[in-house]
Amino acid sequence: MSLPRIGVVVVTMGTRPRELDALIASVMRQDTPPVRVVLVGNATPLTHVPAGVTKIPLEENLGCPGGRNVGLSLLCESGDVDVIIELDDDGLLIADDVFRRVQQLYLADPALGIVSFRVADEFGETERRWVPRLRAGDPMRRGLVTSFLGGGHALSVPMLDAIGLWPGQFFFGHEETDLAWRAIDAGWKILYEPELVLQHPKTSPARHEVYFRNTARNRVWLAKRRLPLPLMPVYLGVWTLLTLVRIGSLSGLKSWTAGFVEGMRTSGGPRKPMKWRTVWRLTRLGRPPVV
């Protein structure tokens, strides 16, 4: 069996030119070169793009999942890649064998759908929220998980052909969970591989203006789209309680409440709840779909 062919998608808003240049350079340094690198500009013209990179400037900001879908569609339809690696534009591949390791993982397991990289800051530290499991005390623990990190991951093209792309209407927030649940529901595996590292500056997701509103709205959409009816109130109830405990400002709570109401009033896309055997599989993997 031949080695999987690698494609790369990066989405940028053009606000981090120095970091983006460093990321593209780290992609080009890989000892296994990608077949194609696609750079999608969310409402940015992409005026300075290195040779060998396919640029797609968009007039409108489609959000993170919407922008990624543009790049994914191009690569999936091209027929010349088997695995697509997506990277944040302020990330950095610090090793030169990342793509080769990804190839070997997919070659060894045809049921592998998603590989989640370990995200670490410039000091090598991995924040708790960057570990895609509930028990996040040891970021070096490898294994099958129920979600993955949007900043650095690999996606199987056959999996995408089977389950579809990102939920573009989410714009920002919980799109990884939606894709992960669909993948597992269709029988694909998600592997967290801490040896694959994306260096990323330490940041807070709350830095985005839409964070609280989108977090609430998209969580409701996620429940309505993917959960069996009996689990929907449990899931939303648990996360409402956690939010009330964790949220630290009145303005944040107002924004979160507005998002929750918006999520209840709007559909967020067609409903296709996961099978009960998927609920059991998620539970066995350590994260039942209520937390």
C-alpha cells in the first residue's frame, strides 16, 4: 500500500503576517513534502504569499470552519491527496518529520479518521484546555479520544467524503466537537498523538469578541443537531451550571445568555442525532456526550 498523500490548509485573516510566514516555512521544511498547500484568506487579499502556495482570497470572513471548508473542498475535489492537515496561522511546526509521522499513522490504520496534534507554547507547556480529554493531567498520554484540537490536526479525505465538512454556520466555537461526533458515529477513530507538536502562543479563547455568544449558541446547536432527545436537556443543563460557576463577568453572562436564546430559536442546521451505540462508545472513551 502506498503512503497517503498530504495536503495542507491554513486559514488567515491577514493579521499575523510574521507568524504566518514562519508557519509556511515550517511546512515547507518537512522531510515529506505536501502535495499541495492551500492558504485561505478570510476577508483578506493575501498579497504576500510564498511560491508554491495556492492562495484563495475571500471577500467575506466565513469564520474558521467556513474558511477551512473552502480549502478542504478544493483538496477533496482535486483527488490528489488522502490526508489534509489543518494548522492555525499563528502555529509553528517545530519538528521536520511531522508529515512523515502522520503518513505512517494513516498507513497503519485505515479506520483512522482524525489525528489531533499536541499544542504547546514556546516553553513546551501544554495548557489543560489543549488536551482533548476530561482527564487532562498528563498531556503526553497518547490514545483514542472523543474530540480534537482545531489548531493542529489531520483529517482523512475518505472520512470527509463520508461524513461531510465543517459546520460552517458555527463560525467559531464547538465545530470540532460536531465533526468529531459525526466521525465517531460513522465508525472512524480519533487519535491524540502528543509526539506531533504544534507550537502556539498561550492565549485565551475569550479574546474573541464573539466567544461567549457563540459558545452558548453553538452548544445549543450542537445538542439539537447531534444528541438523542433524552440527552439534550442533560447536556445543556450541565453546561449551563458549569458556565454559571466559571463565568467571571456580567457582560460575559449577558452575551452568553443572548447566544443561548439565539441557539434555541434557530436551527443551526439539519438534525441527525448520533446512534445510542455511539453514546456508549463516547462513554467508554472517557467522555459521555453530556459533559
